[in-house]
Amino acid sequence: MERQVDAVVWDIGRVLVHWSIRALYDTLIPDPAQRDWFLAHVITEAWHLQHDTGVPLDAMIEERVTAFPQYRALIEAYRSRWLETLPGPIAENLALIRRLAARGVPQFAITNFGVDTWAMFRPTFPILDLLDDIVVSGVERLVKPDPAIFALAARRFGHAPDRMIFIDDNVANIAAAQALGWQVFHFTGDALALEAELTRLSAL
């Protein structure tokens, strides 16, 4: 059957690899109430997002230590032990990447990732070698769901948006891509549903 897409475009965090700040601090802050407060006020996903936009991790850590000096060791652990926020791969989706590669389907990624954390993570995830190109938000200083990052990706990847399927766990990112004409799949953890969609599109 003729493919209904020319390429598959992946998000990375929470689509190809689990990501949870709590996974690190579960091991560092035994008291649940203290841990919840710390994750709500000190090291938060909203705070981390500035790294995805291009702010260096060292500057972010310095700012947090200045604001919360009593938590210096815990804050600095976010830099030295950041890889522990990635508990493991989403194995079923890695298997889909391998199957798509075996069929010769071009694959790409658009990921919100900071430059420093990307440098830590990328060598640990060799399956990304099967992707033809990866747009990293911190490098480009464009972050999803900004339409500009999708426009950049379409130019780089060399396929029309309506001939690519973009897979992401974030509803806002999915909506932004869809508004620009991309085919989309909102990944909520159901790898079988994703496999079924890729099969429907004759990518698998």
C-alpha cells in the first residue's frame, strides 16, 4: 500500500524516554511533604523550561542557589545528577523506530531540550542515530509550541508538513503542529495505539 506519510517525526521526552524531575529527588529527599514542597517551589518543570529555550544550566543553578541557599546541595544535584531524571526508555516506541528504519521510512525529531542537558543525554541514547535530523529547542532558541520551530523543522527535514506525522505527548505542541498542517498523533502512553496509527498510514 502507498504510504500516506513520507516521514515520521518524534518528540523525545515522554515519547522515547521517560522524564521525571521527581525520579531524581525521590532518592534525595526522603520526606514526602518536603519533597513535594521542593518540587513545587524550587526545582520545577516551569523553571526547567527556560533551559529548553537556551538559558545555560549553570546560570539557572546559580539563580536558584541564590534564592534558596539552604537547598544548595539539592539544587546543584540537578546539574551533576540530571541523567537520573530519565528513569528509562519507552521500549515499545524504540521498537517502532527500528521497524520504521528497517522499512526505510525517514525519521526525525523535534525536542524541547537544553543545550547542556542534551550534551549529557545524547551519548546515552544511540538509537537516535537512526534519525536523519533532530531539531533541539535550546540550540535553535525556539521552543515548542512556537510555530517557528515547526517551520524550521519542515525546512530542515525537506518534507511537506502534511506528509509528515508528528508524535508528541503535549497537547499544546500537537495543536500547534496540526494548525500548521502537520499530521499528528497525541501520545498518551499507548504504544499499541501509535503502532496502529502508523500501520494505518502504511508507514509500518
